[in-house]
Amino acid sequence: MWIANGWKDYEVIDCSSGEKLERWGKYMLLRPDPQVIWDTPKKDKHWKKLNGHYHRSSKGGGEWEFFDLPNEWSITYLLPINKKLTFNLKPFSFKHTGLFPEQAANWDWFSQKIKQAGRPIKVLNLFAYTGGATLAAAAAGASVTHVDASKGMVAWAKENAVSSGLGDAPIRWIVDDCVKFVEREIRRGNHYDAIIMDPPSYGRGPKGEIWKIEEAVYPLIKLCAQLLSDKPLFFLINSYTTGLQPAVLTYMLSTALADFHGRVESNEIGLPVSSNGLVLPCGASGRFEGK
């Protein structure tokens, strides 16, 4: 498992009964997590000292209950290349805060690859959300094209870039349906040295386009293969969908990128649980590394 164990401003303190107890900076949040199917004793004192609790509804969705939590605050993350990223957090609908901390395991990996490449690197980040991967790539010296269908998420990512001292970095901010953007880039003849994608299990594009990952992800990987340069540095895909296990990601990348020289490795990603030394699984990632 690839474990995001470099955080100072974030930790999973404990998890039990379908929920995880987290520290985001100095604030304690309790949020649902479908992986937490165990019922262990809640011994840590922070279970009773919450700043926010997301209650899931039996009808779907849910709502936040706040106890002395600001509308917005920030945390930082230090990459292994000695660059600090700053993320602006704000709880919003469907339990999210604007950051997936487990992805730091991937930021560490590809920021070092970009830094050590010894050549200019162009990165395409699809389904780019609030820009964690975009900022890690830009901090390492890459020029990045950041694509997300949500105008609000792209605006949030820009705020994170400014907070991270990357407001003037070579980042193209694009609000678009990711599949349609890739198709247009192929027609334009554009190429990238690295591609990152974090597709949702289910979603809608800006014009109501329906996305179902099981049906759409492999065709998109094959499309993206047409955008890779002659010597690609890496291709990273993340999955939070239960059916897409690491071995499935390896199979897709290995077949879709068969024309390129490199190796593929996939694994679960996870976060350490500070109260017991165990690891909370948080999805999977597939990595192609060019040779």
C-alpha cells in the first residue's frame, strides 16, 4: 500500500462505526467513511471534542453540524522536493472539505519524478478538483493544464495556487468536460509528458453529460494515450470506485499504453491512523512510469 505519511497538519486520529475522526490543522472533524465497517471502542478524548460532524441521512446525502468551526481555514503540506503547498479548506455539501489528503502519496511520487526529469515537463490534470495534484506538479517545475467541469472548483484551485505562492506558475485553468477537452486536444495535435486523472464514479459535465466510470474510463485512457509525447514521464489514474481494484488499473494502463516503453504498478492508497498504528484504505492508484 502507498501510505500518505508525510502530513503534519492532518491526521486520522481514529475510526469506528462507519466514521473517521480527523484533525485538519487544529480542528477536529467527524465524517462518514464506508470503508470503516468495524466497531472498535472510542477511547480517544477527541471523539467528544469535535468542531464539526457530518451526519449522513438515511435518505441519501446528509448535513453538517458545526461546533466552533470557521467558514474557511488553511493547512499546509511539505513536498519531498522542499516546496510547501497551502490548501484553503471549507466544509461543503456531501461531507467534503476540498482536499483528499491520501493523494499526498502520489504528490510525493510524481513531484520527485518531475524535479529529476532534467527536461521541461507538460502535465495534463483531468478531473482536477481543487488542484492538489496541479500544485504539486507546478511546484516541481512542470507547466500544467488543469481541467475540471466545475467552475467553482477551478476558482477554488486558483485560490490554492495563490496561497501556495504559485499564482504566476505556468498553469492553464480550463472549465470543460474532460472527455471533450481531450478530444479537442487530439485534433489540435497537442501532447503532454504526463497525465493525471482522478475520475468520479458518477458525474455530470457542464452540459449534463453523464459519466459512469466503469463504462467511460478505459475509452478515456485510450484517448489520453494519443496525447502522450514520444517519451512520457508518467501516467497516473486514481479510483475511489470499489469495483476498480489495483489489478484492474494495472490491466487498463498496461493495455492502453502498450505502445510506450515503461512499467505499470498499482496499489491501494491509505492514511495512517495515529491511535493504533493501522492504516485506513482510501482507494487505489495506478502508475505508469516511462523508461
